[in-house]
Amino acid sequence: AGGTAVAVASPTVLPPLKVFPPSPAEVLVNATEITVRAGRSLFVFSRALGALQRWLWESESRTQHHDLICLGPRLCLYRACTDNDRGALLDHRWRGAHLHLPSRTVTGVDVGRAPDGSVVVKVGMAYGQNGAVISCTHHYVLGGTGAMDLWTEVSFRGWSQAQLYSLPRVGLHVGLPTAVSSVRYFGRGPHENYLDRKAGTVVDRYEHPLPEMHVPYVRPSECGGREELRWLHVLPSAESGAPG
């Protein structure tokens, strides 16, 4: 019939990025914080928490600051359970291993320079107890344009093969300001999809208001997944004045 899709191609779509002229990054280090000013970004790292506490973006007039990140990124090994997880008693195993509330120890916070002049902040963390330890190292690379590149190393010591196989998640948790109103992404959509139920989705670019990313299941559980995600663009509300 007319209008019926018989084939779908997945083009490469790059995210719409704004490029700002670089300027030398400045570093201020004291006993409690590491502060980096790069371009119009201001990064504040807490030594005690071993975390990026704030990422602020300055307006062109330098008179206003907008929060881009208000917590994290932090290692995240837990997620809400699904009915399948509960049926396999995985929720008891996860909570027994304290994955929902892991003990956290800062093992080091260091700052240096890359050969290109970028500032590199290296944060080491250790999670776990009773001999089962997870080591995590975050490498923040802060360039003169105000952008941040982050790569994270995670290693497990004292974990059995069965424990590693049933890990609910190995990811990062980031706290975003309330000014976020919608998301734009390139991946499978338009609706929620996962590894075992994605055949009816198409890889494309989508945009949704933030509340539409939540699925109101009768019994609250993991939801909102998007498979084969290439990039994600978080968009602020127009009233906030924050950069998109």
C-alpha cells in the first residue's frame, strides 16, 4: 500500500556542536578544590569527594553563570529492577553486594598538563568491601575551548565470574540542573527499546521533551532505554538562558 516503508537506511548524523575560540586554560589549586577556567567554562573539583562538583558556563558578558553539571560524573553499578530481574532474584544479589549504596573511598586527585596545553585532572576512586573491590579512575581533559573529554577506567578485584556476569550496569551517573527540558539523540527510537526488543525501532535522529523519556509502568522499574546510541544532546529550556 502507498506510504508503507519497505526498507530503512541508517545515515551518519553528526551532533550540532558549537565551536568556540580556544584560550589558555587557567588552574587554581588549594587544599580543598581544583578550579579550572577554560574558555567560558569553569570546572570545580572537590578533593574530598573526588568528583566534579560543578561545571559552570559563563555568558558572553561574563556576568551570568549557568550550571551544566551539578554532580558527577560518578561510577554507577546499579539500576532499577525489572520483573525479569526480580524473578531471577537478582535484586537480592545486587543489594547484598551493596551495589545500590557502595562504600566509596577517594584514592587520589591529581592535576597536570597534556602536551597540547590541555589541563588533565585524574581522579581515583575505590568501591566495595569484604575483599571485593572496584577501582575506578576518571581522566578529565579540559581544553581551551571550554569542552570536556572524559574517559574512565574500571577494574574489578575479588569478584567471581558469576558476580561479574550479573552486574546490572557499568556506567556513569551525572546530575543535571532542573533547566533541562528536552533531549535530542541519534540512535534507535522513537520509543523505548532494549537489546531483546528493538526490532520495531529505527536508527535515526530524535528529539523528545524530557518527561516523554520516562515510561510509567504500573510497577516502577528500569525504563527509557535507547539502543545503539551514537550521541545525546541535552537541551535547556528557553527561559533558563543556558547554552544549548
